[in-house]
Amino acid sequence: MISKLARQRRNAAYRLVLLQLAITLLMSGLGYVIWEKEIAMLVAKGGAIAVLPGFIFAFLAFSQVGGKAAKEVLGAFFFGESIKLMLTMVLFTYVFAVTELSSPAALFFGYVTALMAHWAAPLFFSTKTMR
């Protein structure tokens, strides 16, 4: 059984991943309107490289709950972070291998913008909802 606190923390992590996804879609849409479809796709791919591992991390890191299971919680966080880093490397490698990058800056812009959603989270979520 999952505790109320753990459920709140997991939901907050999922909301942050959804914010990353929304920012990625917004930036990709702006890229399409301002530049072209190819730039928008690269921004979307860069954002996806940040969002997908972030979701996997949130899922794995909050799989263990409870004060009595401190070692398991810490282990889940380390495991989630290692999977996140490996998946990020694999996704970057895959995109570089199969995509003709006319603008690598657009790919990295999408990635960095999605990661910066953490900084924007206080603007979208009250501290009460993040607890």
C-alpha cells in the first residue's frame, strides 16, 4: 500500500514531466510557425530525449515508499537516475545516427528547454500542490 505522502510526491513528479512535455510541444509549435517543419521536429526530438527518461525516472524513483524502507527508496532513486542517464545517451545516439541534423542547435534547444521546465515549475504549481 502506498502512503499519501509518497503518492503526492509521485504525482508531483508526473506533473513536472507533463510540464516538460507541454513546454516541448509549445516550443516545437513555435519552431514550426517561425521557421519550418524540420526545425520543429528537431526541437520535438530534443524535448522527447529529456521527457521520456524523466518519466522513466519518476516511475522508478517513486516505486519504493515508506520511512522503514529508506535503503530501498535510496536504491530506487539511484537506479532510476542511472536508467535515466543511460536512456538519454541511447536516445541522443539514436537521433544522431538516424536523423540528418540540418540544425543540431534546434535539437539541443528542445532538450535544454525541456530540462529547464524544473526552473519554471514554481510558476505553474503552487508549493502546496508540489508537496
